[in-house]
Amino acid sequence: MRTRIVSIGDISADEIVQWNAWAAPNGTLTSPYMRYEFAETVQWARGDVRVAVFEDEDGLVGFLPHHAPREGVARPVGAPMSDYQGVIAGDYSRFTPKKVVAATGGSALVFDNWYCPMGGHKPSRRGREGSVIADLRGGPEVYFAAQKAMFKDHFKKTARRARAAERDFGPVRVELGDASGKAFAQLSAWKQKQYRDTGKLNVLGISWVQDVLRNLRRREGQEFSGLTASLWFGDRLAAVEFGLVAADMYHSWFPAYDPELSRYSPGLLLLHGLFEGAGERGLERIDLGRGGQHYKKYYASYEVPLDQGRFLKPGLASLGIASWETGEKAVQALPAPIASLPARARRRWAQVSAFEPSWGPRLANFAASFSL
């Protein structure tokens, strides 16, 4: 198997067709993030996307969209904002960690949502979580009947909160689409305030992220696009979510709600409205992403395992990562607040480095967002 590194513009029309066919084995899309169009959209915003094209004597074998290595570290396309990452191929058994990291030209490939239907690569894995899928292919009535049978109390409480919101504000409704952009603007304001209040990196304040979301919003209504969903209590906007759509799948991405209305659980009511209106948009599966299993368990039809970790080969970048990990282990015997510092610093630096390719903004964001 040989590899060539190309830009998005060098991918031919036939290769795009094969890429998207592999992203939907047996005609069922794995995730919108695995589609060619997602990598293309990120490239338009960042300009540093590369594709490792794997071939053998019979032709194409697979694709690995990634960002050009910096300081020896490569990352999957869109990471850490992409909720699915990995090789797009027909036969995953041919892709060992050694082959994958070598294909990027770096000495480390860092990932946080690695999809591998062969079971993953345990030596490279630092964590594994399931991305929760709500399967609506039988229709929302069938779906809700099945979930309510398992979690009756949860759905009763949610229905009571919907009735309370209607009593206090007026009709509760969910709108799919946002032609004016006002709902998305409110989402951005709520989300950025949340980032500031919690001390997290302000992802929505990063220019290339804004460009990606703007492009996806312009596509709304197309087969691959962004979709803004909003929850209204009478005339009051209660919650907004921006997600990614392709084929029959919607992937939840950026949710936010009015904190003054938290007692009504607006996030959950928006989710219910999405389920109920999905059929109108031809959507049959909703991916809620990984994490947050404390509430997602009520909506899970099944889960897709995703790995967090890194592939390494000898080099300065892999040596640096190994040094960080050694430091983390060395302080584990210390009191909890101190023992957690190296891991917190590594995670924050990795996140900021992924979002900010340039050193100046990277250092500024790290200093601003990391606090003891």
C-alpha cells in the first residue's frame, strides 16, 4: 500500500464519489463529519487541510483528511471540533497506527473522536466513550413509545415542564431553519458567555470556526449543510441548537439555552421537538455525540464507540507527548489539586494548539483560558 498527500482541490470527482460511498457503508452514513464536504468546508476556512490517499495495485484503498503537521503533531480534519475522526475506507483492517501516523508526515497524530469499526487500537487509546444515536427510522411515535417504556418517570417530568412553560409563556414550539440568522446570533451570544463564565476556550470566537459555521449555515436546505433549530415559549426564544446534516442524519453540535429558563429544561424540550420534526427534513437518525450520558441515556437507541488518544512514532513531537504523560504519572501520588495540574495543562494546551495554528494567538488563548 502506498500513500500520496494531496490538497482537497486535487481530489477528483470519482474519488469524491468513492470517499462518500465509504463514509456510508451499505448505504448508511456513519457521520456527516466523515463526508468529503466537511473536509472541504474546513479547508476553505483554514487552508491547511491535507488528504492522505492510500492506494495499492488495485486502486484506491482509503482517505485520511488531516491538518498539515505543526511541530510534528498532526490532527484529524476539524479537530477537536469534529465529533467523528478517522480513516475513510472500505477495509479498516489494513490501517495500523504506524501506517496512519506515517501517512501524515508527523511523528504524532492526536485524536479525540476516532472512529474505528475494527475495535480501535488499545495501546494508543487513552479513553473511549459512546456517541449516542436516537434511531427514528420507525417514526417518532414508535421511538418515543419505546423510550417511555424504559424511562417513564423521565418523560413524565419533561412533559410536565413543557406544560408549565406553555402555562407561563404561551405555546411551546420548535422551528427548524433560521433564515434571518437571529436564532443563531442568540446561540452564539449564549454560548460565548457560557465559555467565559466557565473559563473554557471561547471556540466561537475563533475566526476559522466562525467561517466554517457561516459556510454551513449558507448551505441550509442542501443535502449536506448546517441546521439551526430553535425552541420558543410563546414569543420568547428559549433554546437554540446548531447541528450538521447529511443524508438521513442530524448530528447535534452547538446547543445553548436561556439560563433564566433552566427550570423548564429547554434543552430537552428542544431535543424532543427535533425528534418530532425530523421526518419533515428526511432525517431518521439523530446523533447526540459523546459525553453527557447522564441525560442521553434516556434517548439512546445505540452507541457508536469513539476513541481518544494518539498514534506515535519516533520523533520530537512523540517525545514531548511521552514526557507530558510521564509527568502526569509522576505527580499522581501528590494531593488531588496538584496531581491534576499536568493533565489539565496538557489538555488545555492540546485544545488551544488545535484551534490556533499560529503561535501568537495560541499562547494568548492558553494564558487567557487556563486558570488554576
